[in-house]
Amino acid sequence: MKRIILHWTAGGYYPTAAEGEFYHFLVDAEGKVHKGRFKPEDNIVCKPKSYAAHTGGGNAGSIGVALCGMEGYKDRRICGKYPITLSQFEGAMKLAAFLAVKYGLTVDRTTIMTHYEFGFKHPSTSSYGKPDITFIPPYPWVGKNEAGDFIRSKIRWYKTKMKEV
Ligand SMILES: [Zn+2]
């Protein structure tokens, strides 16, 4: 696998079957990890209808991890009824660290990114302008363009913890 791309579902706090079609892993409000319909390996070569289509223009080689929630999100002041929780965010970071170790990925801007960052780098894809993840409700002081770096530092920290075990 080449990279991990982080998302929010723009839905409720628990994954639906429909959401499970789009992501390899979905993290609920309590931080529990649910597996989607497809495995990361299904995205190595994306054959029609047999891979998780989480990132327009960037699905090949990409593991999709989604935090369940953020339905009704408009901006950092209007987050809807399902703002990402602390346990959920930390759970997702821990999962991403585990996946980075499992797939031998270093943690940098080319291997771990948000959907927003992917779209920003690839403006001709349908991923351009996606808001996930530009706001982290449990860490509201992290700015829109800092969210990716914040996420990468978290994952690096969890990765360190994992090696100690
Ligand atoms: Zn997304």
C-alpha cells in the first residue's frame, strides 16, 4: 500500500452499510474500529465495483480510514449533531499508526494525508475542495491548514508507543 487517506463520513456516529462500501475502516464515536466491505489490498489494483472508492482520483494504493460523523458540517462554528469526539479521534490516530506499521509506511505528507490535502494537491480530481479533515472538534485550536500536520504528529507518537510494546 502507498498511503493512508483520512476522512470523515459526513454521516452519523456509527457506520451504515452504505458507508462501509467507501472506506476500509470506520471509527465510531467511542473509538471502536469497524471494517468496511473491502480490504486495503482490494485497492492495489482498482477493478470496477471491487474496491473502496473513498478518494476521487486517488484510490489506487490508498487505505481509506474514516471517522464517523460530521453530518451537517458547514464550518468550524457549525459542526452539526455529530462532531468528532476525543476518543474517536485518538482511536483513529492509533489505528492509522497500526496500519502504518503493518504496511511499512513512514509518516510524512506523501504517505499519510487527509482527503482535503489530497484534493488540494490534485485540483483536477473530484477530491478538490473536500472539507475532511480541516477541523478537529476535540482540538478546535488546530487551524484548517495545520490539521494534516497535527494528524501526522499524533500518528508518529502512537507509532512510537506501538514499537515499545
Ligand atoms: Zn473524504
